[in-house]
Amino acid sequence: MREDDLDWVEATEADLHAYPWSRGNFIDSLSAGQAVWVQRMDGQRSGYAVLLNVLDETHLLTLGIHRAMQGRGLGAALLDFLTGNARAGGSTQFFLEVRPSNQSAFALYRRTGFEQIGRRKGYYPAPGGREDAIVMRLAL
């Protein structure tokens, strides 16, 4: 991800999520040197991800596939790239949180080998309150 990707990433994030990351969140990730990626298909932006690497762990902070590009296996391809890159960088574990209401993402993570290891109560903002997060892990 580069600074010239931010308009697209911000718009895509806002379209995908009721409580999106702000442009400032993405700028902070870029500035902090986190692993930030934009996926391209046929030269067009199709997805994005932000990861945090800590020692031998990688944490997926956000991931999105543009709505018009969903259903083509791009989420699985991006996740495969990210986990492979994490493994090559020395990570032995890959973590993420997902909303229980995001069944398509949960199913993707299960299909790609992630296991549910916990739950964070009231982790996400939600209409009328808070929503839990399902914590998932993949051994690399």
C-alpha cells in the first residue's frame, strides 16, 4: 500500500464496514512501518490488508475485498499470500479477530485453516451496543 492508494482503500473500507477504519488509521499504519498491502487483479486494485508483526506472531488488523470483486477467491488468495509472507518473515502464528455476524469472513478463515481460540466480549461497536469478536489462530 502506498499513499496514492489511500483514497481507494478508504472508500472501499467505508463501503464494506459499518464502522470502518479512518484514513488516519491507514496513515498511522503506513507511518509505523506495519505490513500494509494492496492486492491487484489485472492491474486493478481488488483488496487490501494491514498486519502487525510482533516477534514471531503476525496479527491481521484489517482486510477487505472490493465488493465488486468478491466471490472470485480473492480473499483466500490474499490470505494465502499474507500467511506465506508471514511464515517467510519468521512468524510461527497468525492471529485475527472477526465479528460473529460476518459469516462469510468466518467461513473463509475456517476454510483456510484458522481455528477459533477465544472470544473478546464487546470488542466491536455495533448498532445498539457492542459485538463480540471471535479470536482465531493459524499455526504457520
